[in-house]
Amino acid sequence: MISAYTGTQIREAEKPLLDSGMGAVLMQRAARGMAGAAIAELRSRGRRLYGSSVVVLAGKGNNGGDGLFAAAHLAGRGMRTTAVLASAAAHPDGLAAFRRAGGRVLTLTDANAGELAALAGRADVVIDAFLGTGARGGLREASAELVSRLAGMLPVTGPRGIVVACDVPSGVDADTGEAAGPVLPADITVTFGGAKAGLLADPGADFAGRVVVVPIGIEDSLPWPALRRVEAADLATLLPRPTRRAHKYSRGVLGVVAGSPAYPGAAVLACRGALSAGVGMVRYVGPPEVADLIRQSCPEVVCSTGTVAETHVQAWLVGSGMDGSDEEEMQRVRDAVDSGLPTVADAGALPVLPDVLAPQVVLTPHAGELATLLQRLGADMDRKAVEAATLAAVRRAAGLTEATVLLKGATTLVASPYQDFYSQAEGTPWMATAGSGDVLAGIIGALLAQVGSDVGRFRALAIDPDERWAAIAAMGASLHGMAGAAAAAGGPLTAGRMSDALPEIWGKVSTLSN
């Protein structure tokens, strides 16, 4: 798994080395790693090193020192380097090394912000080292003006200079991912010691680009991560495989309460997602007109109009495509959640759930639905506030509801009521299409039915049994993202194609453990 940490956790791990006089050594390790990442990125784009231009935007603290030392290394490779200092004060050792390497030094003022933004806009490499992990709030005054102008002149597509963020993009909170003021979008963020949680949560992830972690010697001293990301190798360990004598009931049975006369397709897509994710059987309970469409699309699904109590399953999926107009259906939602079985609750189920739930209930809202839920629970967050602070929002929702909460988005976040967090971002923007969330709900429901009771499976990856519900939700988000990206192949797609692509993705991931 990828582990990410708060800025405070990283600084505490650095402190013993700093106290022992190794601060300069840590800075040199960071600077060499950042220079190496910039060189690798240039070469990957077919750019030459010698004669290429570098502009480092350097703040006065250690982050600016890292940037100046990195630029000095690049100067040693024949690159033309210019430092734009945020103020007359700069990291003294870093500035001295930069000058010795032949770098040109300019000081930013209100009067020359536009001119220096244009200079940076023409550079082959821009190193953003204005603010680091300890900064609170965004860029101010001339620095903000320069970054605002520079971000505005960088083209969205086509050739341009490479932007390398030093540890975090300036203005992004390393702990939360919240962004203050203008932020320069990076192609790569070179971060030191460990990934920062704010780089793996929106909106910080919008600006981070590809995250490169440079070891600096503190890694063995890091505590339990603030946030984790499931990788393909982890899926290979966690995904279930049928044994030789398996049968449909031993492979898990998922109950589905979903769809409505207005949105029958949501139930179909949820069932398709579940069937593609390996569950032994899907039982649908709901209106006959929805059941008829399911039978036509998914003849494997067993449909009925019975009750939750009469339906024998290992997990439930409720809410996809439900509009609240059918009280009998809404009562089935309540009964499923009250059953004590693992339950994924999507969309139309959210408004009728109790305020306090349990960890095995996985809520899957998008930002608007999460804002509505939080407001119902007394938290003053509208959709805009949720999107500006996704990690804080999902943390608060899990704390208030005592459920596992998955916030869907470009970066999907999962929070457990025990404050364990996951971030998944394997997907593609083409997945922002009707029905995508229904397929995701089906995948998670299938996983809950198959591995929800298999506590030992999670211990293999040091996942506490009480935290397995969040891990299962993250597994589902990862598979969903990979299947969507594969199905899209760089172009538009429909939700059903995500389900079609999933078995092949599952098979490829499973081979990683062989």
C-alpha cells in the first residue's frame, strides 16, 4: 500500500536527525532526489538537459532551500538556472550553493511580478518552492500575483515547461489537501520522506500531478499513516478466489434493493456490477416492473417481491436509483440496514437512514449527497465546502454517522468511524457518466458478501479487523477505477462497459500474487 502522512508526522520523524546535526544531509538528499526527478521527466519527454532553462521560485524557508539546492544540481548538468526569491531573505546555504553553481538571482516585488511570471512561463523547468508543508494559508501579495499570472499563461495541452512542486504545491495544505489562493498546477510533485496526505485528496490532488516520493532516511521512523492507498498487489492478496469445491452459496449472496419506475436502469447496473465482481448469487427484491427489466438484462439474478427477512444473503446493496416514492421499498432499505449484515447504501437510501449507523454500513455519496447528509446531522457544509475540503468532510461524516463513508469523486476517499482513511484514484474523467456510481455500489456489495466475514484475509496486510469495511470499500473503488479506465481506453464510455471490463481486470490483478 501507498502510505501518506501529515506534515506534522514527517517533521516529528525528522526531528531526531535534525537535533543530531543532520539537517544539511537531509536537505541534500531531498535536493538530489528532486533534481533527479526533474531530469527524468525532461528525458521522458525527449528534452535535452544541456542548455535547458530552469526557474526556481524560492521562499525564504527550508522549502526554498530545497529548491535552490536542487537548482544548483541542475546547473551542474549544464542547465541555465534562475532563482526568483519571494523576498530578500532566503535560505543562506541554499542561496550560496546556487550562486556558486552560476545561477542568476532575482528578487520578486509587486512591480516585477508580471515580468517574472513571463520569464518562468518561458522556462523548460519551473520549480515551485515558495511554500512547504509547514505553511498555513496560501501565497500572498507578489508571490500570489506571480503564480496567478503564470498559471494563467500555461497551456492546458501542448508543449510547455515542466512544473515540479517541491514537497507540496505552494498553497496546498499537506495534511488536508485544501487549497488556498492561487496554486500552480504541477506535472510532478517531488515529496520527501513519505507522501503527504494532502496530495492524495482533492483539491490538492488536482494540483499535484504525479507524486514522486524521495527517501531521505526517516522512513523507518514514520508512524501509522494518516491515509493509505490500495495498490494492485494488495488487491491480489485481498481478492477472493473460489476453492475447488466452491458453490454459489459459499461464494457469497448479495441482496439488492434498488431501482424505481423512474430509474429502473440503476438496479440493472448495480446487479451487473455485482455479478462482474465475483459474487455467487444476486437476489433482487423490489417492484415487478424493475424486476422484469433485470430479468431481461441479467437472467442470472433471482428476483422477488418479498421482504428482507425472507431473503437469505450475506450482504445488502440498497438505494441505487430509488426516488423515495415507494414506501414499501424504503422500508426494505431500513430493514436491510437494521439486519446487521454488511450493507452498501447508495443515493436514494441516504435520506431515510438513521443518523447513527455501524461500521459495516458503507455509505457511498457524491459531494452533493454528502453535503445534504452533513447538513441533516447539523454540520454547516454545502456542496462547495465539501468539494473544497473532501478529506475533512468524509472524516466528519464517518465520525457523526459511525458508518464507513466513501465519497465519490476524481479522488475517491473512504473514512471509517475509527478514523482510518483510504484514497483511490485509478479512474478516468470519462467515468463521470450516468450509472457509474451504481456499478461501483454493485462491486462493493459483491465484495462485502464475499470477504466481509473473512477477518484473516485482512490481517495479512496489517489491516485491523474492525477496519476491514473501509478496506473493502477502497478495494471496490480501486477495481471500479481500473475497469473504467480500461473500458474507456482514452475515450467516452457508458457505465455498463465498466462491468464488462471488470472480470479481465480482476484476472490480471489476481495473477500478481502468483
